[in-house]
Amino acid sequence: MLQASGLGDWLVEGNPESRVVSVSGKDRAAILLAGQGVHTVYWFEPQLERFATSTYYREADPDWVVGFNETLAVRLQEDWDWNLEVPDRLLTLARADPAVFEGDGIHTTFPHRFAAEGDTASGGIGAWWSSTPSLDRETTSLAILALSELELGRGNAVDFLALSLSATDRVGHAYGPDSLEQLDNLLRLDAQIGRLLDALDQQVPGRYTLVLTSDHGVSRSPEALQAEGAVARRLTQEDGSRFNERAGEDLRAYGSDPVRLAQALAESARAESWIARAWPDADLAAAASEDSLAALMLESLYPGRAAGLLGRLGVQVVLTPHTLLWAWPRGTDHGSPYLYDRRVPLVFYGAGVAPAVVEGRASTRSIAPTMAWLVGLTTPPGASVAPLVLR
């Protein structure tokens, strides 16, 4: 449940004529970017093979969304191949194919085709297609259509268009950030951002401010790092079984005493070569004053919503850098507190933004307060980050 209001909510509260539109390849991205209000929110549903919304937002789709989905259904049936479009001069920017630690471990080179890979992709064509760059193409098309149909940015109120492009995450998980597939995807992503900028320039010239960012980074595949002599590890099911056995011994010994159990589990976790840190929840606050990783874990800890290997038992764990759990026999993952996962680009562009580089720390949490400041809104009480000064 989203417990904080967002930029779109602040805009509507300040002026009910403001419109909020959020479009993504993923439900959670579209919903969280929109905020808490009843806005125009759409995401691609693989099982339905179309962009959908929730009855929280509306009971029926408007005609422009219905028409878009009808044409998408036709394009989807013709879009069963993902062919390489990287120019020869750029091929050296990616590591060489094939790599058995990519994708399904079998179909690891171009062209990627549903006819060949569909048997290993659960959910049919919708699931396979939504893990290719084609998803971003259609998501961008729907956002541009919303810009036109709803005449965003043409009234007296400030409108908000949120667009989350999901293919980079899915391609990155499956193939890794330095793969040929990701390079192909990023070139296509650049083209989609160009389409969006062209549409904004044509429909609301000089009347928009754009923010570009990412929600996280990613680790390179352990095998790619190991080939370069770096320390990286992909844990196996056997590693998981041994870890679970030790945790089971602690549970049997101290299961009736949650405090002692958490201490024992943390001690057992620290004995593993692939675990960098482990703290009982009760010790995080004290550890945070001296350990930056503990401070990050404390900030992300939400009571009652356990996460991580031992979260439900009151223990927070940080793996060693570039270590993937046994749930990832191929591909790669993100979610660690290390800089390769935390550093992301953050670019403000357009009306009200002077060319500059902001010195000092900047965070994606600064986006909403900064955009509110740019349009003259007061940031609601409780916002923990001040706006960036962009003028």
C-alpha cells in the first residue's frame, strides 16, 4: 500500500483542473508514480495482452485506450521476433555472445523468437513480448497518445505525465547490463525517449519540464566479473540448503525466545563467507551510527513487512558485493546497498531549469519536492528531502 501522497496528488490538491496520467509496462510502476488519487493509470497486463487499469481508477476504458489496444493486438501478433539492430561499429560495447548464464540458458543469441523461446516462457506471447524492447515502444506510444487525446499541458493548470519504461529492467535481469541484448535495448530506448521529446516539442513547445532517472542500478553477471578477475559469486541450491539447515538449528534451539533467536541467526549468518553483514532488527539503530550499510538497512526497514533472507525472523542481512542468491541460476539482480545498485542518473530539463550541475548529494527523493518547487507548490509536511536548486 502506498502510504504517502505524490507529486500528482499535490498538483490536484493545488488545482483540481490538473490532470495526472501514468503509463508503464508494469503495474507497480504506473501506480506508484501516479500517487494515491483517482488518476488515469495504465500498465501492460501480459495475460490480457493489452494495457489495463483497475476499477479503483475507472470502470471502463476511454475510446482512445480501447482503440489503442485494438491496434496493439494486431501488432502483437506480428511482433514475435526480436532482431539485433546494433550497428557493427558499436558491437564492441557489449561482451561477446553466446553466454550460457543468460536468458533461459539455451536461446542466448540473436535473433530471439517467440516460436523458439515460447516453450520456456510462462504466460505465452504476452509474457515473452513484454520482456523485449517492444514493450517500451508501445508504452511510449500510449503515453504520446494520452498527451494528445487529453491535451496535457495546454490548459491553465499544471498536468503531470509519468512514463516508466520497463524493458531495461527485464532485459537486464535476463541478460545482464553488458550483454548484446541490453545494448540493443538501450539504443531502442534512446529512440523512444527521442519520440517522446519530439511529441512534447510539437504539442507543448516550451511548456514542459522533464525529469529522467532510474529506480536502481544492477550488478553485472558474476561470470562476466569472474572472467575479469573480480570477486563475484552465484550461490547454488546447495548453498541455500546449508544455510537453511543452520537457520533450522537456531530455530529449534531458540524458537521460543525471539530476541535470542534473532541474535543466534545473525551470528550464524555472519559465519557465511557470502554474507557481509547481519544484524538483529533491535541492533540496527545502534549499528547505524558507525556502519553506513546498517544505516541504509535501518532506513529501508518497515515493521511488519519482512524482506530478505531472515527478515521475517527479525534479522537484516547484506550479501557480499556481486553475490546472487540461488533464485538466480542465470541472469542478474539488483537490490543491494552497494553503489552499483544505488547510483542512477538524475536529469532535469526544460522550462524553469537553468543549465548547471548541482554540487553535493542528490537523490531521487528530491524529484517530487523539486518539481513542486518549480511550479510554485508548497511541499507537504513530512517530506524528508529539500528541493534541488535548479535556477
